[in-house]
Amino acid sequence: MSTTDDAGPLFDGVKIGRPATGGLLAAGYRTLSDLPDDLDSLLAVHGVGPSAVRRLREAVSSAP
């Protein structure tokens, strides 16, 4: 998985969309391991919606 500042549709390999990726990067998150334990708290980040949180939750739960 790549750590990048590009606000493309992928966040650390997870397709969550450009607005959500941009919001997470602007909030200081760079990788899945940077995300908080309570992923629902990410809903407060501009651009991050329920679909992005669901996809991130799936990715975090399947990460090694």
C-alpha cells in the first residue's frame, strides 16, 4: 500500500473517492493504520460519508 499526498479516489489502496481521500489527507491521515479505532468519528471529516467509512472498516478488518 502506498502513502501518498495525491487526493485521488484511493486512500491507502481503498477506493473511497476523491473527496473522502482529500478530507482524510487534510486531517492528517496517511495510511489505514493512522485511522482512529472509532471509524465513525471520521464522519466529521469533510468529504467522508457512510460509504467511505464502510469501505475503510472492511479494509481495516481484513488488513494483516
